[in-house]
Amino acid sequence: MRVFLFWVFLFAINEIIKAQNVTFRPGQIWNDTSGKAINVHAGYIVYEDGYYYWIGDSRTGNECNGVGCYRSKDLYNWTNRGLIIPLSGKISEDNWDLAKGRNLYRPKILYNELTKKWIIWAVWENMEVTITKSCRLVSDHMEGDYDLYDISCVNGILSRDYTLFKDDTDGRVYFIGAVNTNADILGVQLNDDYLDGTSNASIILDGVKYEAPAIFKMYDMYFGLFSGCTYWKPNRSRWAYSYNMLEGWSYERVFTDVTGSGIEFCVDDVKGTTYDSQSAFVFKVGGDDQKLVYVGDRWDENNLESSKQVWLPISMRSGYPTIHWYDEWDLSIFDNMYRFKRTKFIEDKRQYFLLDRNSNRFVSRSKSSFLLENDGNTNLCFTFYATDDPYVYKLKDNKTGQYVESVFGTLRLSEENDKTTQLWTFLLQEDGTYKIKNNVGEYYLAISGSSTFVGSTIYLGREKDARCFGVYFDSKIYPEDEEAALFTKDYRQNNLVLIKEQEKHITNLQVMKKGVDEVFTLYYDEKSSRINVISQEPIKAQLALYNYKYTKP
């Protein structure tokens, strides 16, 4: 009998171990602790009394059940806590009800420390989807019961896809939503009880055709992740940023199509459909700025209940949000995500890596070409050697001892020489990255096809194709090096000052060259293999040779 019980015990333990999730598998069926697929969508996560609570709209087929809730200790394993806002009762003529047949979706939850209440906002729609409003509910407890406060449009403006964002710096809460038939993004500061809008409101993104906002903050900078407007169909990801929640939002027009304009935060294969997902929210694990998780939904429009969750880590290392695809991952991925840091300033004879801004991948080298790669052994570590020009460097590959050079317009590694083809001008950008230009001709580091994929070829292209690169140090090798404060307003303002100084320097060189060209004749003496100078003003000879060293064709 004891032997039998022992084997029963081992079997039970084995089944428990098998049931435990220890990783995230984006887009795959995610079972709760009872073995059933998690059924909350487009929701939000909060932390309370040792548990993470995940709410979202719950479905049976395409029919909305209300707002469901799960809780977890570790973010991998979730226990179903049921409906915290069930749809029940009769439909009223005044549309003031939470009856079966209504739709509640994209619910967001916040705790109000002033009123000591839990607040939930959700999009409310009638069965025919001809009436859309914002539903607000209040409770003393996270899991309910919730009392209906109001069903109305915030500030009288219809918005379907929206989110809430609380600024931890000043405690203000904002409603951010798609309005004007999803043409614009509206921002509204909420009042102190988080239940109504105030007059402090504005269109923060005009005419962009974005929806599904997911807002987060890094130091001084607000970031928004969005999707385009293609109903249940996935589309390209978009992002924007600002230093003020209600004004000054910017985005880059890297692509333009019928679904909008902007730069993508997804960088791998299937990025054109945001990895077959739509943004729901961004979650900071433990409130840590360096542990950001993208939470999205892979919609099944024929059976919304079976829609899958897509969780992926967000890296802000490049200064902007980038999301790489992982079939499977766990929270340990954050341990080394920020090992390589952008240097505050470039030092002579220091080792650095070049990080492509758009892909968040390093300049690397295979046997035959330069390319983009994830962190690894093929990444090129360069020693930067300063020159007489404060913006010009020679780059030595530490593995081979050779120098980066432009050879007839192609990118090569060569033995050190005195040729201008081994000189590289680093042209500072507002965000602290650089366009890297060879000092012979008008050639810049560029990426084939403007790609962000692993293995994309790096080549020398014209200025219109130039890519931006950050200069990064390995914090394990140089723990004392100072990291650039990428997400502070002062950082960018200082860069603008430095850019003007660099532009002035370059202009002065150009003026000098023009003046030198008027009084000097430079010619190549085949016998001596030297550049000779003929001048009527010898006093300027040194100036001419200095200028020629950095600008000769």
C-alpha cells in the first residue's frame, strides 16, 4: 500500500510540475492553472497585495461576457478569478445598463490613492455597434463588486480604442484614444477621481490614422505604441514620443500607406503585421523601466474567445522601442538587455560597438561582409582613434587588428595606412546617434533595403540612404564609463547645441577650402608620389595642407 501511495504521490507531483508554465510562448494557447485557455483580451495588468491582476474582456465565441480577471504570483501561471464585471439583466431604452448583449472591451484599471477606489474604464457598445460610449465603474476592492458610475463619451467625444495612463511623476491620469473616425489621437487629463475628463485636452496626433494606443514613460519621455486601422486584421506597428503628454508628439515617416504613417517598433520577420498582433498595453515588471513587456492580441475575428495573447519584451536600448520576435522567452531576458550602454562621449583609444538605431542590432561581420546581428560573438568591437579633427575617427577592428576603410566605395577591413579612406566623420543627430560618413566622397554607412532583419548587409550609400548608429560600450568591461541620459530633455537639448557647433566647424572647413582653392594649386608629382602646393601666399600653406587632409576627393 505504501509503495502504491508513493507512486501516486510521484505521479501527482509530476503532473503539477508539467502544468507549471516557466516561459512565455507568444501567440500560442496559454492555459490557466485549471488547464483552460486564458480568456481575457485587450486588457491591463496591475499589482496588488503580492499578486498581479490581469483583466480583459471575456468572450464566449464572439459574445461578450463582461470583464474577466486572472491573478498570478509570477506572470507565467494565472488563476481564473471569474468575471469582476458580468453582463446581466435587461437592456434599457436609455442605454444605461450592463446587460447581456452589450459589449465591454479594452478595459483599463487604476487605483486612485486619493479616493481609495479602484476605477475601471471600458468601451461600451450596443449589440448593433451603432452606439459607442465609455463606461466607468468604481469599487472598494480590486476584484469587485463594481458600481456603475457613468456611460458617456469623455468630453462628449466618441472614442473606441483608448487607454488610460498614469504619470508616476506627478500622479496625473490621462485618457488617450482614437477619435474622429480614428483619424486622430486625443489626449485628455482626467479629474482627481479619474472618472471624468477635464478641459485640459488636445489632439496629440493629427491625421495619423492610429488606434490601439499603449502608453508608457521613460524618465522625461512619453512613448506611445499604436496600430493602424484595419478592423480585426493586423497591420504595421507604429510609435511616437513626446516630452509633454498633451502636446509635441513626434513620429518618423519611414513608411506611408493607406493605414497611416510612422516608424515600426517590430524589427523581425512578419513585422509588417506586428507579429500578427495588435497593441493592448505596455507593462513594467515590478515598475522597472528596464523590464518592459508588450502585451498584444492576436485576434480571431470569427471566434474572439480563441484570440491569442502575444507577450514580447521591449528594448529601449537604442533610445526607441524595438521588439524582437521570440518563439519562447522568460523574464531572465532582461538580465543582459542593457549590458551595452550608449556612451556619453567618445574617448580616444576606447573600445566601442556600433548599434543600428532602427533594428537595435550591432554592426557585425561574417567572413565576407558587414551585417546586422543580435548580441553575440560576431559583433565588431572597435577601438576608436581620434584625429586632428574632433569629429573624425579611425576605427580598428579589435579581432583582426585591421581598420574600417572605403575601397572604391565598398566597405572593407584593411591594414592601417595614411589614406583618407580610413577616416570617418561622425555626424551627430538630435537623438545622440550618428550618421557615419567616409571622408572620401559622399558615402555613408547604410543598410541594404533599409532592412532591420538579422543578417542585413551594411554598405556604403548616399546620404539619403544613411542609417543612424549609436556608439555603445560594454558595461562589463568598462563599468566606470558614463552612460548617456537618453530619455532626458536636457540630453537632446545639449545635442542640438553640439550639432550647431559641428555644423559651424564643417562650414568653416568648407570656407577655408574655398579660400584655399582660390590661392593654391594642388597637383600630384608622379616622380615623388607627393601632393605639391604652388601658392602666391606661402603663409597659408599649412592651412591648405590641413584642409586637404580632411577634404581631398
